[in-house]
Amino acid sequence: MTLLQDIGALAEIYDVAIVGAGPAGMAAAVTARAQGLSVVVLDRGFAAGGQIYRGLGNSPLAGRRDLLGPDYWKGEALLDDFLGCGADALHQASVWYLDASRCLGVSQGGAARIIAPRHVILATGAMERPMPIPGWDLPGVMTAGAAQILLKTSALVASDAVLVGDGPLLWLLAAQYLAAGVPPKALITTTPRRRLAQVAGAIPGFLASPYAAKGLALLWRVRRQVRVLDGSGGVEIRQHAGRLQVRHHGGAEEIGADHVLLHQGVVPEVNLARAAGCPMVWQATSGCWAPQVDAWGNTGLTGIAVAGDGAGIRGAEAAAVAGRLAAREATRALGVITGAVRDAQSAADIRALRRLQRGRDFLDRLFAPSPSQRAGSPEAMACRCEEVTGATLRRAVAETRAAGPNQLKAYTRCGMGPCQGRLCGLTVGEVLAQHQGRSPAEVGYFRLRPPVFPLSLAEMASMPTLEEEEGRANRP
Amino acid sequence: MFRRLSDTGEAMLPFTLDGLPAEGRAGDTVAAALLALGHLACRHSAVGGVERGPYCMMGLCFDCLVEIDGQGNRQGCLTLLRPGMAIRLQPGRRALGQ
Ligand code: FES
């Protein structure tokens, strides 16, 4: 890998531009390079790894490998391959524009450029599902993923923390805090109690999956050592005397804490794919949007693929496999190998993906937030940026008969802030869907326009004109 | 409070916070360094003027905005702490782009 120092060091033309250096992006780069393609990886992080392998190359916890667990360190082999693969990499770079003709806008270090790669693989990964409960916007309330990032990169552990929500990541965080010797004060699960019985049919499939043994052991370890309060709906957080107070089970008890760490699953981070115009599909089981892709990650736009959790949540290992598949397909599309060669090279990966898919259905269904959890509480901030509450949203839906998210955005400003709807879009869709008795698929989503990340005036002004870019490209 | 697992041995990085001397560790983002010092809030929100602090730590929520070396509205979670940085919490209402 060649680390590019600034945006000016980007070459004029690449065979493949990969957005994101998590498992899917790294694996795609390694595979595309092995086929002889020129590759650039554009990544928002400080170094390769994405969020799941964040800080892997220089973790302060390298001397305490037990703490983060084996799944984290498993990423080292892939990271090593990536660092040695010969791709260009530009970190701390935001890709804020992409269109169907594969013009790609990137900014870094206060400067911006448009490049035109021959093929694009989006490996933008996942983000945590918004969890609009009252008080989720208070200082001291963060996502479980945020707490994990602090642990991986700065060896910071929140003491006096209450964990709220459900899903593998929340339990993993509890286990990591236990291993660090700083157990959480309590873990309040929010999955409805009846859920396990409802998804019982998927249990045999799960037990045969690679996740079962690991997951159950972890669950058992946490349950033995942490106070777990099961099945609470209506969790509320308020600030009192400089501390956070967590009410649960309809006010049955209030727990004081310095930190509250929230999690109700992860969803694909799809703003770039959506703004580029990739056709999207609603994934009903997991309750999220994803770009429509085929087995190779091809979207509806020629030469633009999506690999990894950004195309639907399947986890880090599956993301790496999907990255390799997308890279081989890019190689085929660019005329370097035939379809038959691509298929032959990919047979083992396709089998691996099938194995990794086993058991996911159970996890998706077990931990899926209920409709009311997805729509959020009326008392909670639905849109954190513009400070629009769930109640305001519902009033606007009822009074204005807004047909879709875009009208609602115009009426309430919900979704107009710098996060570009990432933390309210799913909530808005659910509120509308439930009011109108339709599915979120029918309601649709915000129309996103570039830039998908805010661009400063200085960055815009720094952009070379089209003539200058063409001049560069035509230079021998 | 955030507790720093003690055995990690990173270099200390001096910076100033609202003009006063402060310290973080090599590898910290600005947001992480402030959290480690106990500053859970780093700004007041633009609309309601209420306290906000880092929420996602991965560049998506924009609740970690601070002033760094005279430049406002920088995402603390996407900025690595460097020695000598002058960091200010963003008090009061401040519209984005201001
Ligand atoms: S904490 Fe969310 S953008 Fe920085």
C-alpha cells in the first residue's frame, strides 16, 4: 500500500476506486491488486481497519489481546495483506459525490477533487441504528459502538455505565468491559420478552451456525457477572444533579449513571450509494434500506458495486468475502479475466459466504427492534441536528398530511442538518409508515443530494476546474 | 468518568482547552481526549442551545463539534489530537458555518 499524503497525490486514472478501508474495502483492494489492477482506497479513518478493526495497526491494547477478543485480532492477517498489496490509500478523506458516470468527488485536508475511476466499489460499512429514546441526545449518552472505538483506539473504558438496548455488539461491549475489570453497572435489554418464542423456528439453524457457540458463551459470561434487566420497553434517560438517571420498566426503578451506552443493531450506511442513484430495496426483516445488488455486489448502475455491510448486514468476515467477489467482478468487467475465470476463482468464497449466512436470519429476527422502538418515542428528539421531537414529527404528519419524508423534511426541517438524515431518516420513515398504515418501503426515504458530507467553502474553492482536470488527464 | 486502562504507555500530548493547559495521549482523537478529561459535553446545540457531546465517534452525528486552532465546527472525533492544539468548547448558540 502506498500512503498518499494529500489529495494532490491521487493519480488521474484508477481501474478501481474503493470507498472505505474496513474488511470489505481492504479485501477488495488486495484481490484487485492481485489481478494487476490499479487501485485507490479512499477512507475516512486515520488508518485502515474500518470501525470493526479500528486501531488494529497501533492499538494501545496490543499487549492485552484477551481484552478485545479474538474476532478483533483476526483482522490482522487481512490488514497485513492490505498494507502489502500496492494500492494507493488516502485516509481522512470524505467521498461526498458520486454519479452514474462514476465521477467521484473527494475531499481531504481542506482540498477537494473530482476523479473518474473506471470502476467503483463502495465499502462504506454499517452504522448503528438510531435509538430515539428520551434523553439519547444528552451528554454522556453514546452508542455502544462509540464506546468500543474509545476502547480500541484510546484504551478508555466508561466506568459507572448502564448499557441499554440489545444485539451482539452490546453484549460484546459488556464482555469487553468485564475483561477490562470495569463491569457495567447494569445491562437493560429492550427486546420484547415474547420474541424468543416467536423466532423459535430459526433456532436449529442458528445452533448449527458459526455464531452459536461463541455467542452463547459470551451471553452466559455477561449474565453471570452483570446485573441484566430483561425486556424493558420505554427506557428514559434524564439529567439530574450532574448525573444521568435511567428509568426502565415503566418507571419501576431509576438507575444513576455517568454514562449510558445505547445500541439497537446496525444498519447499512448507504447515503453515498443512494445519492449516486443506486436503486434501493427495503429489507423488511432487519428494517433497513440497502442498495439492490446481485451476488457480485453489482448495483443498478454500471461499474458501481457495493460490498460488505453497506449492502446488508452480514458481519466482518462475510464483508471480506464480499469484497473479494466484487473485486473479481470488477476485474471481469474491465476485461482482464473472463466470467468463467471469475467463477472458478470465487467458488470457495461463495461457499464461505453461504456458511457465514447461516444463523444470521435468527439474529436479525431475534434482535429486530419493535415497530414502536423503530419509530422512537414522541418525547425523544427524532432529529438531533434540527432538534425536532417525535411529537412534532407526528403532529406534522397528522396536520399536513405529508405524503412522504421529503415533504415532512420541508415542513419540520427534520433531516436538514449536517448528519444528512443519517440519524433520523429511518425514524421518519417508520413514523410516516405507521401513521399511514403502509410499509416503510412504500413511504420511501429522503431524496439525498450531494455533497453527502458537508463540504467547506474552502474545499469547494480549491477544486480544479474541469478544464484543469482534463488538462491533467490528457498530459502524457 | 472514563478510565484509561493504565498499562498502555502512550506518550502524553500537551494542548490547551479554553486557554488552560491540558493533556491527552498519543492516538487520541480530540473528542476522546476531552472525554478522558471528563468533558462529556463539548458544545451547545445550534437550535435549542442545549449541551451536546460526542455520540457516534465515527463522524456521522456531528455532535462532537469544537473549535480547533481558531476554526469552529470541527468534528472532534475525526481529528487526531496534536501537541500544542488550542481547543475551545463551543458555548452558546452557534449556527453551522459561522
Ligand atoms: S461523535 Fe458523531 S460525528 Fe463525532
